[in-house]
Amino acid sequence: MTMKPLAAETVSMKKTAAAPKRRRAAADPVAVVNELTELIKRASENTLAPNPLIGLRPADFAEAAQSLLKLATVSPGATVGSLARYAKSLGHILQGRSELAPDPKDRRFADPAWQGNFAYKRLMQNYLLTHNEFSSLIAGSTLGDREKGQAQFLTALVTDALAPSNWLAGNPTAVRKIVDTGGGSVVSGLENLVHDMRHNHMMPMQVDSTPFRIGENMATSPGDVVYRCETFELIQYTPTTPEVYQRPLVMVPPQVNKFYAVDLAPEKSLVKWAVDSGVQMFMVSWRNPTAEHRDWGVEHYAMAVDTAVDVARQITGSPDVNMWGSCSGGMTLAAYLGWLAALGDRKVANVSWAVCVLDGARAMNDTTLGLFNSPAAVRAARARSRSKGVVEGSEMASMFAWLRPNDLIWNYWVNNYLLGNKPPAFDILAWNADTTRLPARFHSDLLDIMEKNPYVQPGAMSIRGVPIDLSKVDIGAYVIGGITDHITPWKSCYGTARVFGEDSTFVLANAGHLQSLINPPGAPKAFFSTAPCRQADPDEWARVAVRHEGSWWPHWRAWMQERSGDPIAAPRKPGSRLHRPLCAAPGGYVLEK
């Protein structure tokens, strides 16, 4: 639903952004299938996560611990056998006869000392043995799926925390730096720790945001705010082509993040790409709500989208618009489209959906979102947000960090505290740290969406008293998913495409949640697969989909241009007599903390 921390993938992308553009040779079909299968396998294995909407209570940890302890009673033979294997393998480690090695991609053990030093190698192998044996024991047990998931979650949480790389004496890189700096790294690490305890809710800082300034070196696409209300500002971007397509594009970003993830810098700005393609571009910039706005829910946001659409239509003179919805913004957009369909209003022609899940039941099945989802947990979550009026962005960020603790917590623990380094200065991470709040009503509505699955259950949701039924929505749909996305899994995004019919276009990028959107041409090793959605099973779709080398952006541009009407002369001025420019992009709401 949301686009919260994805440090590992964003750091990797930043490092490769400046690589020279090149085209890859056509791959062997068998190799393509094998590679896609392996990526799917890796994505399916990366699903241990708490529920970021509900959170975790002490009772949830107790339930997970109970599931773990139940192993000994439901599978006593397997438990004894596991202990015997563990003892034997441990003996091999101590004798130096073990071949156990980490995954080559596991950055925690990249230091050569983990292989060359007697003590460090055995420490690492002992950790890997413990982690692997627990995972194998749980996977092969007779526990139910829910209990297995809870036991795996707790085991992963504990073993990740106890990795020797996370502790000063157990990390050879940290020990070496203490010597090299004469103890200075310890002092710097303690300073970082104290700072984060005071100013970052006791979480390690993921980014040094000081070099980045909104409107100066981030969110710099030229444009003007042409409408402002209590809920949002609407930005109209300045055309860069002598002609533009008549039908405008209105983007609806998530409420959980600020919009400029798609306009970080010119070389990786989807906004700039669209404008340079001749698209008349409008962006909704949501206000960062406070407790005063606790009653803003899905209906309130859907009606705000309706206002944005009408303003864009009035300014451009187009009878209808194309739209873009991502994550929770896409969920809001779906409710709005269902309302329009019930009224027989066709002012939206085509929609692009980015990493957006509308079939909640499929999402619950594809991930561990349901592990701790119970009526009691949902009631507790509603009560928390209702009492405060909002869900703080820092709370959401912390919970999402525990989706991938090695990448999003322990990686920065080592960098900031053990090595005494400053966190990295990356624009995507700076955007990610610029958190927003959720109104209590919207949070409650999202929980309802998880429980009632209204987008595939006609009549389960109403907007202004009108029951919605997405099967009545007749639009062209282009849906993007990320194959390694652990927040909105690609198979669930495929379900979104199926909601709008078999002729919907589904695009599967070889990237994660955020990187699948920030995917400019020229990135090495980038590819995507695409096909209509005529297979009910997403794995069957993957087998028949056509692979394309490079970014999906040019493919999307061609799809958009075919559906954007006739070329007309680009407007010379922003806005209209009714909607005059108020200030320059990126506006004022994006600056609110």
C-alpha cells in the first residue's frame, strides 16, 4: 500500500544511475524463464513482515513465541533430529571441516576476515548454522501455516538481531576501524547513537538529508500550483514540447508519502519524462494532515480527486482525463472510479496503476500480512489512531523498517554506531525520511479494506451513499508491479490488473517497490515483462509474458500517447481565468512537516 523504506534497492540504483546507456543482447528464452523463476522464488521468500497498518502488540509476540515453542510438542522426532544435526554440524565447524558459507550477496559477511580469520569464520558459520537449522525445522514441521509464519517471523527477528556482524567485538571491520582511528570511531558511534535516541525515535538514521532541498535539487520540474484547498494543491507542469496531447494526465500519489518520489531529479523524474513526451501533466500534492483532520477518510480523499479532475478538465478544455494512481493513492482512485461508474460519469478514460493492490484477500495470501491480523489486533489499531487523531509517519516508518531489518535497521546500526560513520546522503532516502501522517479515519478505512475486500466485493464500500462495484468500471488499465516488491507483491498487483478485465496491460519490472517506479532508461540490467491479463494464475502469465530489455518507461509512453487524444498547441500560460497560478511548483503543502 505504501512506499516506505527500501534502502537496499535505492542505494543500488543510486550507484548505477550514472552508468552509460547501453542495450543488452537478446537473451536465450530458456535463460529468461530460469531467471524470471529465480526472481519469483526470491520474492516469495522475502515475505516475513509484521502488518504496517495494524502494528504488533506484546500479545502478538507472545503468540509467535508460543508457536515456536509448540514445535517440540507437535514434532518431537523432528526436533530431536534437528538437535542431533546441529550438534554434529557444530562439531565440524569447531574442527574447521565445515563448508558452510554465506550467500555471496549477503553484505554482512563481505569482509575477507570472515573467511580468513579462524575465530571470525567459526563465529559466522555458527550463526548461519543456527539460522538455517531453525528455518528448516519450522518449514518441515506439522504446524499450521499461520503458526509456521509466526514462528518464522520471530526466529528471523531474533537471529537477525544476534548476527555477529551487529556487535562491536564480532565485526572485524568495526574492530579494524577502532585501531585505525585510535578509538575515534567508537566516540563517533556513541554520538550517533545518542542523536538517534533523541531525534529519531530510537531508530538508526538511514540518510543524511542535509544536502537535499525541495524545490532546489529535488522536485524541480517547472510548473505552477493552479488550485489549492484544505486537502491538496494541484500542480500543472510546464510543457516542454511545442505540441501536447489534448487529454491530460492527473497523478494521484499515496497519502503516506509526498509526491516527489516521481520527481527526485531530472535524470530520474517520471514527471519530466511524461512532460517531455507531450503529456499535459497535473499532480495532486496532498496536505500533511494533523489531528485536526482526523475525519478525512477514503470518501473525503475520493471527492478531493474529483475536484482535481474537474480543475484539470476546465484548464485544458478536455472532456475527460487519464489518471495515475500508486499505492494508497491508487486505492483512493479505485473508490473514486467506482463512484463515477455508479453515476454513469465517464470523465476518466484510462488509468495507470503503480504498485497498487486492490484485491486485499490475494495480498493477505501472498504475504504474512495476515499472521497477526485478528479482530482484537484491528480493534487495538483503530483505538490507537482514534485516540491520537493521526498515525504518525515515524510510526509507519519504524514498522516498515522491520519488514527488512537487515537492510533497513541492522545495516545502519553497523554503519552509524559500530563504524561511527554518517548515514549516506541519497536523494531517494531523503524523500523516504520526509514522512507524512495518516488521518485516523483514513487509517480505519484502510483496515476496513483489508477486512472487507470491497474492490472485489460489490457493495462492500459506499462513496456518498453510493455502493461501488469495480466490475462496472470501463477503462483502459496499465498496471505496474515489481518482482521483488515485498510491500505490494507483484502477484497481488496482477490481481489489480485482472479487476479491470483481461485486456488490461500488466508490466512486471525486475525491481522492488520504489525502484520499479524510478526506472529511467539506461539503467544496466533492467528489464520488464509484459502481456495482457488473460491468465487467471499470475505464474501462468509469467510463462507467456514477453520480456523486454531496459526500462518500461518508453513502453508506458507509447501506451499513454495512443490514449491521450489529438496533438494541440501547447498552452502558453498555466492555469485559466478561473484557476490562476498561485505559486511555483512544487508548492507549499509539500514543505509542511
